[in-house]
Amino acid sequence: MADGYCHSREAPGELCSATPAADASPGELDAASATPDAGGLALDEPCADGELCASELVCADYGIGGSHCKPTCAGPDDCPGPRARCSRTDVDTSAMICSSNCDPLVSDSCSAGDKCGLGRAPDGKLDVNCMAHGGKAYHATCAITADCGPGLICVGVDPNKLCERLCVVGVTDCGTSSSCTTVSGDNLLGGVEYSYCQP
């Protein structure tokens, strides 16, 4: 499948494959771009067909986790923020859209009921997107990353895929029984190397 969120073809240990936080730093999406006008929904808010998004945003479906208000893009410079990329395609219009600029390790990085999911875009590189999720807990069985709750990613090979803790290599303390070590693939996003806590 093209959504890049940990389907069965991924190898064991391979990372599969979104509003900014309130304390967003300079260079990230500014408050004006995330504020609805004329009753429109804000950046990365869940939306449905016929609902109005804020100025310069469209209600886009990128194939997993429901539709969200997103900016369209033509290239990498069109998506502000260290984690936002021009990496996804609206399945209804085929327009290119920006991925989110959320933090996948922060539980409230997206709207209530959504999580910031780390995934692999069609170009093979990581991106993050706000998405609806199934709320499964750490070490619960899963099929895709959207099954797992915030801060977790679905890894492994069917039928033994589990929700594991996301981490940043060289930064995250995974505890005494596991560690955050590099896994295969291009796992850099916004200058950060992502992985998951492993025994």
C-alpha cells in the first residue's frame, strides 16, 4: 500500500511508515496560518467533505487516519516547519499536500482524538501527520501505526506486529531493559533520527 504506515512487507526492525505545539519556535507555522477565518477549520483539524477549512487550506485525505485541513504545495519550500514536507497526495484530487509539523513524541501535538503519526512517505523518507488512532497500548498487537496510541509505532511482521515506543536516537532514555538504537532505512526528519525502543 502507498500510505507507508507499517504494512506487512516491512522487514522486522524497520521504521514504517501534526498542529504545531503552542510553544512552536520561529520558523515553524505561525499562529495566523493555523487560525480559522470565516468559520473555517484550522490547520490539521479533522474535516469532512463540504466542510470549510481556513484560508489557504483544503480538506485533504492522504489515505490513512481521516481527512484533515492541509496546505497544498509544489515543492519543499512550500511547507514551513522543520518536520513539514511536500510529501503526500490528496487521494481525491491528486494535489500535493504538506505533511504535518507535529511532534510524534508529544501526545497532544494534534487535535483531541488524533495523534501525530510517524510514517514513510511515497518517496521513502519519513514524515509526520495528524491522524485518528485506535488507542492501542504499548506492546498491543497492531496492523498499522494508526492502530497504536500517541507516541507509539506499529513494527514487526504479520501476525506478530506490536505497538512499540518511538524514540530519538542519542536522546531518548528507553529504560534499563531497552535502548534507542539505529534501524535500517532513512530515518531522519527535521534533523532528528527516529527509531523505537528495542531490547
